[in-house]
Amino acid sequence: MGAFGERAHAFAMSIVERNIVPDAVLRAFIRRNCRKKCLEKFANTEDELEREQAFIDDLRAREAIAEETSKANEQVGNDR
């Protein structure tokens, strides 16, 4: 977000926080932003599924899920 966008966001937040914006308008903007984020996030589900499958394949290929338990135990011991 550029400088103008940051100022616009700060201004919008200030009028929302002062209850100047009617609830109906605020809800409409919230719905619009949620719709936009969902469309961006789920625009290409095939890529998301491929990343998820690659993660699953990586976990299955490992010999153990917790690979360096001794280091984890050392950290726990140092905190006490």
C-alpha cells in the first residue's frame, strides 16, 4: 500500500471508529472486502491443491516427523 493508500485507510478507520459511518454502509464494505479476499485466495484452487499435495508427500517421505528432538529437549532444559 502506498502513502496515499495508508492515509486513506487511516482516515477511513478514524471515521468508522467515531461511528460516523452507518452500519449498513460498513457491512456492505465488509462483505465486499470478504468477497474480494475469497476470490483472490480461491481463484486458482489447482495450485493450492498441488502445494498441499506436495506438503503431504514431503511429510510421508520423511523417516520421522520430529527430526531433531534432542535440540528441542535442549531448548526446554535451558528455559528452566
